[in-house]
Amino acid sequence: MSYSKRIISRTNDIITIAACQHLNLTHVNEYPKCGGTWVSRLLRSYIGVSRDYGNSRLLKSNAVIQKHRLFTPHFKKPVIVVRDPRDVWVSYFFYEAYHHKGTRREVRLKSYDDSASEQQNLCNYIKEKTQFPERFDPGFSYNRFLNEWLDRPHIHLARYEAMHSRPEETLTAILNYIGIENVDYSKLTAAIQENSFENITGRDAGTEDKNSHKRKGIVGDWKNMFTAESAKFVYETQQEYLEKLGYESDGEWVSNITRC
């Protein structure tokens, strides 16, 4: 990030604390790769505000700001975006291994081995980022993020998977939460179409581009990438959150992973 953008970012953080309510700001907050960018774009398209505000320009009224933050009381209308942790790991792995190549990959993926399979590198990646989250972006674990946000009052929980299966219903609920009660469904449909995976990337969902920020656009890709070792480790460290989020009610999914 350039010096000028850092100054703008810090100034906007101050504005958020001092004038969040007055400016009618909306914060979309996520652990990286949970779909916060998608939700933010949908809201901005519907409301009619630029994504520049909060990123590279000073905040203005009705801005939608995307963040990766632990709990803060300064977010007045926090939309907390969550995703199946198993898919988060797959998406984050490909983002850091391919979208940011060269030096950034070497810095972030300490255990990356060019001679190993992607499945094994993913397994090592999950272990490293789970056990030593402070060494990597965003500086904390997905478990800690969920711990700090899930049981808070006055938040709105949005699921990545629901945005895929029920986009109109899910976006309407978010709009109602931020104070837009009379939803214009023609604008809603237009926002969803404008920000669809196909429209943004020019690819059908499921058609992979490893170098793209929007790699594949599907739910459940972890089933194609997990080894038995990956499944066992995630079960031991995140089964509680899989159950709490409603993705898995027991550990049977682990025994269904047969890849070695």
C-alpha cells in the first residue's frame, strides 16, 4: 500500500470512530476469503456508491467499507460474512500461492514445496496458518475471528453459501438490516447480475483460473482438495465451528475423505 493510501486508510479509521453513525456507514467485515468483497460490491451497486470510498478516497455518506477486523464497537452496522472454514482454507491457499507470486508467496508460505502436490501443500498451509496465525495476514486465526463476532448482539450474519443459493433473499435481509426496508427488486436483480461470477470474470462458475482473485466461484471445493490428513487436522481444530455455523453436525465427513 502506498504512503498516500495508508494516510487515507488511517484517516478513514478515525472518521469511522468519530462519525460512523452520522455518515450512515456500513461495515462488511470478514476473515479473508469469506466473500466479503462480493457482499460489499452487491451493497455498493444497490446503494449507488463507489468502492473507492474507504479504500483510496476519504469516506462520504452511505459508504460501504470492507474490513478484516476482530471485534470493535465502532462498527455501527456490521455485516459479518462467514463461510465454511474448509472452503476458506482452499480459497486462501490458492490466493496466496498463485494470485500473489514470487516474493510474497515465499514470505507467506513458509512450507510451500514446488515438488509437492497442491493437496499436500494445502495441508501444510492449513497447519501453518492455524498454529501460527500471527505470522501471516490478517494476523489472527479464523477461529478467533468467529469467537469474537458470532455471539455479539446487533450484528447481521451473512453466509457465502446463502449468497450462492438464495442471493435475492440474502441480499434483501442485509439491506433490511442496514435500514433499507422498501427494497427495489429491479435494482436488487440488477445488482446481483452485475456482480455475478460470470459477469465479473467472463467464466462460468467452476471454471478455474488459479491466478485470479476470483478463482472458481463454487461451494464445496474443499472436497476436491482435502487429504485424509487435512480432514483430520481441521476436524481436530475447527469441528466446533463447523457445528456452530451449521456446516457439519458431526465428524462423519472426515471418514468420507479417502484421498491419501
